[in-house]
Amino acid sequence: MQNTSNKIKLILFPVLALILFSPSVLANKLSCNIDSIDKFIEAKNIIFIDISTHKSKKWAKNYFKAYKDPSSIQEKYKKKFLANIDVQFDNELECTFPSKIRINGDHKDHLDSAPPITSLDVELLAGNINSVIRFKLFIPHTRGGNSEVFSTALLKELGFLAPRTYHVPAVFNGLETTFLFQEKITKEFIELNDLREAPILEGDERFIWSNDMDGFDIFGLARIINNKWVEKGYTSLNISKTALTQLNKAYLEYLSGKHIYTNLNDRFLNLNTLTNGNSIDKDREFKAILVAMGAAHGLRPHNRIFYYDPIYRHFSPIYYDGDSRITRPSLSIGRNWNSPGNLKFLNFGDNLNRDEIIGSSFALESLNKLNQKNFHSRLIGLGLNYSLEEVNVILDKVIANLKAIKNTPIANNLKNPYISYFSNYKDEDQKKLVFSSERELYVEICDLLLSECQYDMLSIKDYSELLEGRYSDDSVNSYIFIGNKQEYLTGINIQSHKKEREFNLEDGSQLVVYGSSKTMVDKKGKRIELIQSNISDRFLIHGGNLTDWSIKFIGLMDGATNNEQRFDQNLLTGCLTLLDLSVDNISIEINGAMCEDGVNLVRVSGDINNVVVKNVLFDAIDADFSKLNFNNINIKDAGNDCVDLSFGDYHIDHADLSECEDKAISVGEKSKLSINSAKISKSNIGLAAKDSSVVKVNNITTNSTTTCFSAYNKKQEFWGGKITVKKHNCQENQVMQQKNSLVEFIE
């Protein structure tokens, strides 16, 4: 037993060294004052930031050109500059991050009167700030200062998607200032909110500023903003086409009502087009709260941002650029009774719409349940030094505004007759409409009147740029993706998903069967048996609670598989997926699986008694965004990892894992895992902790395993990994420990 020293000497195997220490990983190394993995993982908030551009004179010259230009801030002034960013964290950690920065913002308010300070768009080239690598540093008044901090914190407290936002003292090229730190809406933001990367969409502002202010958004539909995800494969491309087609229906309805019929206000997007029945109340609540906080600027369609969930086929709103005014003393409360129908706090549009009025009741319910002390503590952590009494005064203002919204009569909802919207604009020769086709990469390109059309084939990269609103060719044309042409012509939804079978289980939980596979549900005996008939068939159990159930899946192990991407058109990676569930004493058995995961557990909490998996093509068990206790795990013959745990808190009482082609247990993405005992045999790596994850092991034995323990950093948005082991049978040369990661043995 080799446990005589506290830290095992680093031994690198050539193959692993090539992977983990390649030039791309080592490029742009950052420097820090401490090399303790604990300090890195514990670093949350920053208390000071010092930014210095490599070429400060060129930065200043660019600033003055932008400042003197009579128009708004042009793209030519938003060139990127290399910079070093020194950051002090709240736990004594200090790091210097190599970075790229540029001027951020559309209007001159983003250029400070004390040159050369500006609002900044920042990308860290190495390292991260609490898992953020892309963020904005706003001159505070350009984003509402304290109101923006308060509003984003309140929305997060109520369960909505909103970027982390806080004040940070700073120095920029030697000048003292204060910035408003706000993370960007990126892959990292999505995953840190317990969601898988999928389409992120926003209003397309390409043509906004070229029109008069009355009709400034007449050509404004939506676009995909994470086009790198779109171009990864045909599955992600098709998911993105579906998402953008559906969202554009809502935008076309808004544009028709605003500019043709002139009876829709500046904040209207039809939730019936955007959501399913289960979440429409929450989306209405989001709208009402933004209006009540004076943040209705964020409800204008060209400012909206959404996350599209392919499983639920739902658009979740993401707060952005609300221009909140809630902490300003001048913000009026309630209704101006001397002017019926006029709400003094209302911003961007004189009238409330149906969704905002209905949503006020749900918002009031949520605020009545709000733990004000916890919310006050959140604000203190974000640098808002308000007393609890001051916080309550602001919350009372929001509540009063919501009550005024609730007491507003709902106007008659006149439905406008459908028209193909762009046929009203005949003089835009350089704007072309693009429609999807049944042939995967083919599109139909037409003029606004649809009088001249032609088919063209795009590469997957060009298609992703089209969905992003950035596609260009040799012509001077601008291309606007619409979606399905027949739906655009008729207004009738002719797109249909494959019909799924649904079975109600217990306490709100439901089994969904994708495909024609055999399904047996015994509610009395609490047993489910799933027999896969087609290699593409999937099973999903979601919602509610499951107690004392046993689930058996028998999968196919022959036939052609589509391994082009690890998920299907519903973003499912598992042959069997458990989603948004609370579980107690359930058992899972998997025999044969050619999916990315045998069983995938997503946002699941509770206790799992027994998991038995054998003969899977890739991962046997994959858990994400979950909090789970596994009593016993038994896995044999997995083509990749036997157990893959991410973004969660996990415990394994006992595991018996054999013939894991890659890792027996892989722990990553800010996860915590405790293991009482584990037996591992015939695997490449026994236990791996990576990317800000911490693993504690009481007893582990390995046999015919090349590497027992491996701790390292793989993704920039995280730090290294840490493994602490009591009893084991490994040799020194079976341990791999990257710099700023740790494998330690304790008595």
C-alpha cells in the first residue's frame, strides 16, 4: 500500500502528456500568486481589477477618433487590443490574465468623459473569473448602475436566467474608475445555469439603425448567436433551424401588429408561439417583473435573448439590457390615477399587454414567497451595501407597481388577419428572404415579394452564418432567414414533430417514448421495462417524483449508428434519460446501448439504490446538474467511461467497475464526489478529477488499470482537479497530476 507521503510525485505518461500539455493548452499561460488548487476552486468574486493595454497610445488614439465621430460608435472603432488584466479575488488569490479587449456599446455614453476609459468587451485568453471567460465591463451609468445589479439579482433569486452583475473597483491604463462587471450570454453562462448548450437566440439588429426611429425595426427578426455550436454537425444545425423558424413566427406577428396594423405595443411577443402550456405562466411573470422594475427596455423584441430547449421545445427568456430604474428615487410607484391607463413607471410603450397583466399575479405570488434576508445577503455579496430596510423599500416599490399592473383592465385582444409581412416592402432590392428546404443544406432565396426565387446549396458553415445573420456572398445582398416557406405564406403551422407516446407514472412524473419501441409499465408493481426496437429510439422520464421504482432497458447492440453528434434532434444523449426528477430508492438496469450514454441523469436529485449496466458503446452512466446518492453501481464493458459525473454533488457508497475503455469514474465541471468504496479493473484510468472538481475517496482498489488517479484541467472556464484518497493499492507511477491540480493521500 503506497500511502507514505502526503503528495504523490508527478509522473507523466507520454500519450497523456501530449493531450494535456499540448501547445494549445499551454498557450497564453496566466500567472498567479498562489498555486493552491483550493484557492483556485474557492475564488468566486473579484474585489479589484487592473487593466493595461499593450499599446496604450494606440488605444487612446482609437478612443479619440470614436469620440470625435459625429455618429454613434462605429464598428471600425471596435478593434481588439491585447491587454493584461490583474485581478484580485476575495480569497487572496491574485492572477494576471492575458486578454483581448475592445470598445463596447452603440452610443457615446459608453465613452467616458475621462479618456481613454470606455465600456469594454473582454475575452480572457487563459484562465477564468468564476468560470466566466467573456464579459462586459460597463461604465456603470450605461447599464443603470445599482438598478442593474439589483434587477439581475432579483431575477436570479426568482429562478430566471440573468447574467451575474456587480460593481468592481478598477484601474484602466493607470486611471482609477469603477466598472459594472456582467458576464456575457455564452455557452458557459448556459451550463452554469444547469442547462445544456443549445440554440441561443436574440433580436437581429442589423438593420435597426439604418431606418427612421418610427420604423427602425421594420426588418428586425431574430438570429442565432452561438453559431459555433450550430456548425458542429447536422443535428445541431437542424435543431437551430427549428428554433429560429419558430421564433421568427413570433417576430413576424409582432412586426405586422406594430407596423402594418399598428395595434401591438413595443413589447409584444406572443407567448403561445414561444412556449408550451407548462411554462407560459412563468414567462408571463418574467414580463410583468421587468415592467414593474422599469426594465421594459429589455422586452423590446430587438433586445430580447432566449435559450431554446429542444427537449421541452420551449424558449426561456434571458434578461438583457433592461435599463432598469428600480433603485432610482425618481421612479414613480403605482398608477397615475389622474391619467387613466397611464402607468408612471411604464417604459417603452404606453399600454400594458395581456401577458404582462396576467403575469403580475404570478409575480406577486413569487415576491410574497421571497426570503428577503437571503436576497439581502445576495446583494451584499454583489457589492450593494443596502440595509435590509432599504432593500424592502425597493421590493415594496416593485410590489406596488405589480399591483397597479394587476388592476389594469385587459383590452380586447383583436387578432390581426395573417399576411406575408415582407410583401409590404417593395423597394428593398438588396434584402433577400431565405427559406429552408427539405433537402438538408439547400435553401430557397427570394426577393421580398417572392416573385423571383432560386435554390442554392450552402456548406454547413455558411448555413450557420445565415442563421446568425452574418452570411454574405459576392453580391451586395443581405439575407434574412425566415424558415418554412409554406408557413410564411399561409400562417398555418405545418411543421410537426414525430408523435411520442406518453405514460403517466406517479406524482407528476411521466414516461415519454420516442419511436416504436416496446414499453411495459406496471404501476402497481412499480416496474418499467423498455425494449428498444430501433437504434434511434429513446426513452425519457421527467418531472415529479419517483419512489421505489425499478427500470429495465434492453437495447440493441447491432446496426448502423449515427455518431455524427452525441445527441439526437431532442438533445437527448441517453438511450434512457431521467430529467427534472426527484428520486428515492429506484433501481436501473441497462443491458446493451449504442447511444452516447446508457442512462443519462439531468437535474435529478435523491437516492438511487442500484444501477447495473453492461455492454454499452460509450458511457454507461452520465449525470449532469444533479445531486445524487448512489448506493451501489455495477458496470461491465463500457466503450468510454463507466461513470461520468458533471456539474453536481454526488456520493457513491460502493462501485464495481470493469472493462471501462477510458475512465472508470470521471468527475468534471465543478462537481463534488465522495466515494466510500470502489473496485476497478481492466480500465485505462481508474479515477479522474478535472475542471474545478473535488473527489474524496475512503477506499479504492484497482486491478489491470494503467493509471489509478488523474487530476488535471481540460477546459478554460475551470481550474484543475483535486483527489484525496485514504486506502488504495496504487503505485507511484500510476498517478498523474497536472500543475495546479492535486492528488493527495491521507492517513
